[in-house]
Amino acid sequence: MKFWDIVRGANSNLLRNKGRSFLTILAIFIGSFTIIMTTGVNNGVNTYIDKQMNSAGGEGYLEIMRESSTTSGLGGMSNEVQEYSAEDNSMASMLITSKDIDKIRAVDGVETAKAWTMLQADYITSASTDKKFTIDLAALPSDTIRIDMAAGRAVAINSTTPEITIADKYVKPLGFSSNEAAIGKKVKVAVTNQISGEMTEVELTISGVTNPSVIGMGRSWVNDRASHALSDQMLAGMPAEYKNQSYFAMAQLKDDWLTDDKIQQVKDDLKEMGFTAMTVEDQVGMIKTFFDAVTMILTIFGVIALVAASIGIINTLFMAVQERTREIGLMKAMGLGRGKIFAMFSWEAVMLGFWGAALGVGLAYLIKVIVNPLAGETFLSGLPGFTLIEFNPVTLTVIVLIVMTIGFLAGTLPARRASKKDPIEALRYE
């Protein structure tokens, strides 16, 4: 008896008692479907978070601030509670100077470092509207950072043209008909001089429009030319030493320093110098941990359902062995060995698992096709690029194989019982 004959025979035997086989497959389907859907949602959420992480720094970047600022409003990300000190938490004590940047560059593993300017803009406007809108600006630290764009491109850091990427929420208010129509248009950003209090408008060119970002919080990005133009207006008249300072720095690590151990080593070295460094993963780690925990809980429910289904497989095959006792005796009398008998019933169990898992995959894909567009048009409309359910073909294949393995293990006992039956006694069975 060939392999495919055993598989075809196993499927045919499942149809002998359609009701019993259907209920067993249904139980397997419920467990498989639960695991597949929770995995799909978790993949969708984590993929979106990973994509958004790029707009906050990307892989190999560290956001650096003074360690004393971890207790201030600028750095509330710390898990440690520190005693308040007015001297340590003064704004002046939190500044990172050009000398600090040089020290950071000298740390082992650091490729480049620069001040990360968070610009205090008053408003943004355009020639297409007489209204003014508040805006959160920051200088893009590096050309290697990938920003989730809705249209156009990210600002070119070394361009001689002062450029800005605006969040898509600004497109209509600024008087542009679409994201694409905004590309190349001029806008004016106003800043206030820190000495005179005089407000000045700086003209910038829109290079792109960004999608909404959970991590970016609607921030708009400017290149170095635009950053310098705005900073020059803000800091005109101030001593030179105050013009090259920031509350944040951004460091890019060397390619061979991107392992967890080496990143931690850089963090420790910076901590000894009085700085706190965080990767983007550190900042969004709690979000991922939360979704992973929810996924784990739902997966456990799916596993419980599969365990219950495996009991159903055992019961189904025990009853099948009981009903087919004379048939087993006849096959043995005709020379069919114990191994073949064991394989026949084992493959019935495996096929029960396969069909239950296959139905789970099929329904999950159908739900994905229906729910993803619906979610994008309704409750996820404010998060373009967020695909709620994503499936990895390799993961789905592994899940199906695991369910089939569970089916095989559950069917081992009934299959062994069938293979050990004495042919004479089996033929006498009524």
C-alpha cells in the first residue's frame, strides 16, 4: 500500500461517519482559528509599530539626553525614581553642548553624533490661506532614517534648499487640494527671537507629506538648511556658546555594534558620562510587550481548544477502531502488517488535524480580505498604512504542521490498539 493510497483511504474513512468527523474537525478548527487570528493581528500591530519606529530614529540610533533630565518633563521615560533637585533639573543643566557631542562621538561603537534640534515654531501658514496653525518641528537627524511618506519624499538633509515635510493633517488647512498638490509648494514658519521677542517668518519648501505616526505624534521634519534658518532667527543676538546647544542628541552606532550586548555597552559608557540613552525599541517596548502579552493569552485559549480537540480525536478513532474491528481482522488475515494498520489510523488523525487547520487558515484569510479594507475606512482611517491583520505564510505552514502533529500524537493510542488486534479474534467480533 503506497503512501498516497493511505492518505486517500484516511480521507475516505473520515466520511464513514460524517457527523462525528465534522464535530471533531470543528473543535480543531476553533483552536486553530483562534491561534491563527491572534498571530495575524499581532503581526499587523508589530509591523505597523516597526514601520513607525523609523520616524523616531530607526535602527542603530540612540536618543541621548542629560541623565538629570530623566525626572523632568523632557525625559519622563525613565523607570527609575530620582530625588528632585532644583540645581540638577534646571534648564541650563540639561543642555548638551558641542563639547558633549565631541565626547559622545568618542565613545566606542558610535559612528556619528549630532545635536537633535527641537525647534520652537509659533505657527505655519501658506499663501493659500489667511489662517495660521501651530506645528511641532524637529530637524531630521539623518538621511538614513526612513519616514512613512504619504506623498513626495523626506527632506534632503544636505540640500541647499530649506525643506520641510508636513503631516498630512496640514494639507487641507494650508489650502492644498491633495497630498501630491502640496509637493514643491512654499509655506512660512514663524519663530520668535529669544532676545527681542520679535517674530519672523521663514519660507520653506514642502518636500513631502507624512502619514500619521503613533510615535512621531504628528511631528513635521526640516532639513539642516531649514533648521539653521529658523535657529538663526530664534537665537539672533545670543552669545555663540548658546547657539550650539540642545536638550537632545542623536547618535548613530556602527553597523557591527547593533547587537543587544554592544548597544547596552554604549548605553553604560554614556551613563558613566552623565547621559541617558534610549533606542527606539526602548521607547516603544512597552507597547509591543502589551500586544505580545494579549496575543499570548489568546494563543493559550487556542491551545486549550486544541487540547480539547485532541481528546475528540482520540474518541473518534477509538470508536472507528471499534466499528471496524472485523475489517481490521480481514486486512491482517490478507497479510497487511501492523505498521500499515497503524499508519492507516494515524493518518486519519493527521487528516482530522489538517482539515481543521486548513479551514482555520481559509476563514482567517477570508476575514483578512473583508476586515482590512473595512478597518482602513472606519476605525483605522486615521492611521494610513496600518494593516490590522497580516499573515506570514511560513508561520501559517508551521501552525498547520503543529496541528497535524497534535492530531498524530492524539491518534497514536487508538492506532496502536488497532495494529495490535489479533486477526482471529477480530474476525469473530460481532
